[in-house]
Amino acid sequence: MALRTNYAEVSLKNELKSSGTNSNSPADPRENTIPHQSHFGFSKLLLALLLILFLMKEILLTASFINFFQKNSQLFEDKNNKRFIKKMIYTHLECVRTNSSMEGKVWSCCPQNWKSFSSSCYFFSTDAKSWKESQENCSRMEAHLVVINSKVEQDFLTQNMDKNAAYFVGLSDPEGQGHWQWVDQTPYNQSATFWHPGDPSHSEEHCVIVNHRRSSLQWGWNDILCKDLQRSVCEMMKIYI
């Protein structure tokens, strides 16, 4: 009887040992899936990061494109406006046949109501503005306040001026230091000036008009305040077609 008991105990121990410690027993399937699950989770995270980066890149590119389009649309609109204004200004031209050496250019033209002289066109205003406003008005017509380079040009201008009016020209002394300059950067030539006797006469008068003095019965230049309201003369190069 004692032998059977001992055998039973040994048999139980052997079963426990064989079931818990046998190195040849199949591995738990869950142990093999843990590394695969970790690798799959990392791949998903990496994919999500790449997707976020791609979306951010697309957003930045879209924003840059919109900004570029807006800027260029404004530039294109401004150019179109300038072309439209220029087209409106030059809709009516008065042209004469020319012997110009410019290839393919047969006619020299000035806008309607402008005066032609030498290689320029001149517009004599009838309304009074300040010197600055007069220059801005000329600029809107693709021109500038007249620059007088010779006695012949001075005489042409005065022949088309009203003796009872005065006309701003493109000569000024912005700093009030006697440094006279033309609006188109033409050098000021003291030998080709047409000041009235005694002018320029005042350090605070920085702009120049052409006027006719009854006392001397002569046309000449006179310095005056730039804010004074006077007529003006605009000048532009002739159009060759």
C-alpha cells in the first residue's frame, strides 16, 4: 500500500515538471505577436507624420501661390490701367510726314490740342494750379513741366502764351540754396537762362514761371512761391509712327 502512494506522488510530480518546464513544448502564440504589433504601430505613426508633413507642404505652397497670384494680378491690373490711360490720351493724334531717319517711322505726331516744336509736343494749360499739382498733371499725361534749352524754344513758348497769365516751367530750387534744377535732370545752364532783370530775387521763392512784364514789355523768368496758383506748360517727346 505504501508503494502505490509513493508512485502516485512521483507520477504527479513528473506530470507537473513535464507540463511546466519542457523546453520542447510549443511557444505561446501571444509571445510571437507582440513584436509584430509594436512594429505595425510604429509604421502607422511614421505614416501619420509623413502625411502631416505633406499636408503642411501643400498648405505652404498654396499660400505662396495665392500671394504670388494676388501680387501679379495687381501688377497686371496696374499695367492695364496705364495702357488704357495712355491709349485714351493718344486716341487722337495730329501727325505730319517726317524725314526722320528712324527706320519704318514715317509720321511725327502730337496729341490733339498740343503744339508741335522741334522734337517735342507742348500743352499750354488754361487752369491754375500749384507747381507740384502742375507737375502731377503733366505726369498723368505721360509728360513733364517744360524744360527750356534755348532762346528759340523760349520764343516759341512765349508766342503761344497769354500775356495776362503766367506759366510754371520745370525749374525749381527745392532746398532754397540757389541750386536750380530741371525736372528731367537736364543740367542747369546759366548761359541759357531768361530771368527778368533782378531775378531770382527771393530765397523763399523756389519755383519758376514765365510771364510778361508790362514795365519792360518783355517775357522772362520769375521766381515765385511754389504754392501759388498759375498756369503751366507740359512737354513730351513726339510720337513717331
